[in-house]
Amino acid sequence: MLLSKDTRAAIHGVESMLFYWPDFISAKESRYFFNILLNETKWHQEHISFWGKSTPVPRLTSWHSQQNKSYSYSGVVNPSNSYSKTLYQLHQMIENLTQLKFNSVLLNLYRDGEDSMGWHSDDEVTLDQHASIASLSLGAARDFQIKPKDKSRKLSSIKLAAGSLLVMKSPFQDKWLHRIPRRKNIHESRINLTFRLLL
Ligand SMILES: O=C(O)CCC(=O)C(=O)O
């Protein structure tokens, strides 16, 4: 991975696993990509089954794979959509900066602060376990909270600003959980793209 332009997240214990570029793209570019993705994406709301009851996931999603592969997590199967020109452009920019390889991307739309993502790690067996995940944020800044699976530390938080890139490097998913908590005072939308390497 290229380290010259990175700003390491100052969080004790994850210095070698989390890398944060606050200004991966400018505020203007961030608005430009946000508007295109908001309008061109076929957003849908997944449902997960909880104690036999179907519950809507509190955000909208869209899964895109260069290999036309679906992606399953928490019992949800995400059928594959193709890459648009914009997704391809962002994918290339991220691969060029990080020198990492990806073949798919999950888009999340948090319509406002009521939308969220619960504690989890991206450790599905269909993902390359040694590969990194690159997470691009557009729109409203949101807190990204992490805590170690072995409960050795309290949770820590990073504000993911518009235009920022966060890279989660192995073994982060083995050892840590992350989430985007609900924030009632946030009224703007956020789009997050996590570029992944599916096996
Ligand atoms: O929205 C984010 O920044 C986190 C996304 C995430 O954790 C995921 O897609 O698995």
C-alpha cells in the first residue's frame, strides 16, 4: 500500500490496520459524485429476518460486481448490478492511490441520521480474507465507531468526512467490529461506497 499520502487514524491499536485520507477527493468532487450516484443508482431497502420477523434495514443499498457475482450477508442476498462509468472512475482512482485490487463495491445510502449500520465485521467467507476494504464517503459526515472483538478496549470513533477514504486492512475484520450509529441531529444524506475483493 502507498503510505506517502495517508493520515493514520490516531486510534490506539489499529495504527497498522486503518488508514484514513481526509481529502481523497475535494468537496466539489464529492458533491459531483454524490449527485450522480444518488440519481443513477437503483437503491433498494433490504429486509433481514429477526426472530422470524422481517425487519427493514435502516438504509438503502446497491451491490455492483465486475464479475457479476451476488453478495450475501446477514441472510440477505444482494444480486449483482453492473458498474457504471462513475463507479469505474472511482474504482480506478482508489486502486491507483492505494495500489490495492478490488472487483466489487457495495453502496449504502443513509437518507439522514435516522439511518445507520449496526455492529459487524466484513468477514464473509466469500470475501478474500487477506484483502483490504476501501471505504469512500460522500455527503454528510458520520461517525464510524470501532471496538475490539476481545473487549480489551472501549469503543473509539472516527468522523468520516465527505471526500474521505478509509482503508481497512487485514486483520482488522478478524479483530474489530465497526458500525455507523444513528444520529438524530443529522438531516442530510450520506453515500458510502465500500470497494471489496470477492473471491
Ligand atoms: O457506511 C460506512 O462507512 C460503513 C459501511 C460498512 O460498514 C459496510 O458496508 O459494511
